[in-house]
Amino acid sequence: MRIILLRHGESLGNIDELAYCRIPDHALPLTPRGEEQADAEGARLRALLRDTPVAAYISPYVRTMRTFELLRLPIERRIQEPRLREQDWGNLQDPVGQQVQKQKRHEFGHFFYRLEHGESGADVDDRVASFLSELENRVRHDPDHPDTALVVTHGLTMRLLCRRLFSWSIELFESLSNPPHCDHRILTDADGRWRLERPFTQWRDSPDGTTQV
């Protein structure tokens, strides 16, 4: 079994934080640069996958759906999966209030701090655990399901998917940076043991001394 995790291309919210005040998070589009990133990543993935059957699971946000479309991959199954969505920061956001939230989140910890009217990292962790359990069950028990799954999602969600698969500590998770836009990570399951093809960048050492697998 193989899982390819892919972060979406650059979105309007990544270059203009005030966009969140007028456009719902789920509706933020890719920037022109983000579209170029997705197009380039599509060429890389087509070379990697060749004729391999693939099932795609995609966050239903506009930026992730558009990223997937621009990959132009031959896909056997395409499923919108809400459990892969971005961490919920609430509805239309007040810029001053969001800066306060970000500061509190930084002080409290990205995993446990629950955003006002939104989610904590722990909430996202719970829903990705449910998704992973269902995905593994499908691959192992549905003979028609491809062995390779492409997951088009968001940076924090990618890290939490890996945290679940590898049983990383909360401290290690919080020490990792999101991958760049349209950057992927490949996870393979060999003999019941998951392996990460390439580690995430760490912005600090994990306080408990744990490392990525």
C-alpha cells in the first residue's frame, strides 16, 4: 500500500490574509502562481505513477479541488473527503481577532489550542484517524481498490496524517513545519511497517527527543 500526500498550491489566503475577511476559507482560490505549481507537480506525479492505478481522496475546498484538476492524472476513483479539510478557523474572520488567536495558539500549543468558533489540532487529528482507518480497510478488503492513494489536502492535515500513521508524539508534531505548496510526501507500507520517503522540515528540535521515522 502506498499513500501520496500532497499539499495544495498557493492560494489567495497565503498572500493576502485579509482575503479571509471577505471570502470563506473553503472558497479561497489558487493564485496564478498556485496554478503553475499544480501544473508542474502534475508532470512530476505522472512521471512517478506512470500507469499505476490510483484512487484520489481530495479535500472539498476550492484550492484543493483545483490543484487536483490541474494535476491531470488518470484516476480510477475520485472522492471528495471532508475529513481532509483544513483546520477550521471559524467563518469570515476578523483580522485583529485572528492575530490574537494566532498568538494564543502559539503560546498554548498548536495541537491542543481550540480556535474560537473553530477547531483544535486535536480535533483534526481525530477526523484524520477516522479517514485512515477507513482507507486502510478499503485497500485491504476491496479487491477493486487501487493500492496507491493520492491525498490532496492541507499542510497541517498532512502532518497530522503522518502523526497518526507513525504514532509521533505531540511534541514532534509541533516541531515540524508545513511542506511547501504542491510538495508531496510518499508513505509506503511494507510488511506492516510504514515508511516516510522524505522527512518534514523541523523548525526546532522536538522537546522530547523523538524523531521522524
